[in-house]
Amino acid sequence: MGPKAFETDTIGTAEGDLQIIFLGHGPLLFTFRGRRICVDPFSRVAGYAILPKVDLILITHEHRDHLDPEVLGPVRTSAIEIVCTELCRGKVEGGIGVRNGEAVVASGLRIEAVLAYNLVYRRDTGKPFHPRGEGNIYLIEFGNVRVLIAGDTGDVPELKALWGVDMAFLPMNLPTR
């Protein structure tokens, strides 16, 4: 049996094609202008040691299925940039911590962080699965195409208020109790 075939799509932008590979669960792999960008790499869905090295990693929040230490070693190069939440920055060597409402330029891409959290779904303790202020939604500008990566946010006012989004990757599986 050969390597797993991942679902792939290509979108045209004013600055060239954007290739999107859905790796499974939450992880995505984008290729744009010769750069590879990985979102929320998770070892249970892909063999990252055999995937091409990446130039940029985005981490939406600290849960293991979005911040997986087993993956960071195989995908890292000396020049890699890692954009993450402030909470994740302490767990990721060399990570660029981005607070909600801030924007950074990494690997030549403008990336804006928006508040991500849950309003409805809670643990048995009453604490939300994703508390306010701990996670990021990312808006990435690939040329003239704005892509939203929602991570594990819920249907929150900050998400509903976003405009000018050309493509969105939203969570599909709700937490179980």
C-alpha cells in the first residue's frame, strides 16, 4: 500500500495558484509562491516526516490535536517561522506569539489573529472547551484571496463580524461531553 492520498484543491489568486491539501482532522497544508504553510499539524493524521518541509506553521491553540510536539521536529527547518497564540508561545521554541486583534507578516504573508472560543460547549467542570482569549482564528492573505482558519472556535460574534473572507475552514465536529 502506497502513501495516503490527501484531498487537494487549487485556487487561482492574483499572485499565482494557492494549493490546499486537507491532511485530516484540522491540519491543512498550503503551497503559495514556492512556500509551504502548515496549519495545526497533528501526528495522528499524516506522516509529517515524509511530507515536504514547511516554511511556516500556524497553531490556533494549545490542545494536542493542534499543537503536537511530535510533529514540530520532523517539519522544522532552521528558517521555519511558527505563528501561535501567546499561550502556545511558551510551548514552542522560537514561536511568534500573536494576540487576538494583532496582525503579523510571516513568510511574506499577512496574518491576522481574531478571538476564538466556545460559548455553548463545556466540560463537566463548567469550563468551556475553548475559553475566551486562549485561541486564535487566523485570516491569511494569499495575494487577493483571504482565507479564514477557524481552529476550534464556536459560532461567536467575532466570527460573524468578519467580512471580506473568500474561503473559510470551519470546525465540523463538536466536542463530546
